[in-house]
Amino acid sequence: MLSQVSDLADLSGHELVAVREASRQMVERVDERFDASRIVVADATFKRFGLTDAALATVSSRGLLVLTADTHLHRALQERDIDSLNFNHVRLLGW
């Protein structure tokens, strides 16, 4: 889900280059976790949110924190006792 990170930042120039470099370095070190799409579409969140968000819900149910700007997904994850942070709440802190 690292591809979603770029949607959370409106950067250009040097800042964009820096974020992409940091992302590259992280990808090289990260232990990626995923579920096959046939498992994801069986999850209840698929009907409501689609494949990407349902994949977030299924993989994060194993104790991973989700950072999202999608209020509806954030609430749905919280209802399932999945740790989730709404990026819009972080923005309000001036981050």
C-alpha cells in the first residue's frame, strides 16, 4: 500500500524528490505483507470500499497501523478494532 502514500502529499521540486528517495529506501528494507485478491474480495469491506481498501483491512487485521485520509475507511477499521489514524487529523496538528 505504499503506492497510496503519494496521494497524501502535495509536493513538488526538492520536497518531492526527497519523499520519493525516502520511499525508495523504505521499500528496500520493508517486509511486505499481502493477501491474495481472492481472500480480499471475500472480506466484508470489499463490497463497500473496493479492492485496495479491503486489502488494507485484511492485512492490517494482523496488528498493523493504517494511515488513511479516507474518513469512511478509518471509521470502518475502528469498528473492527483495527488500529487506524486519519491523516486529516494529523494535518490539523500542523504536521
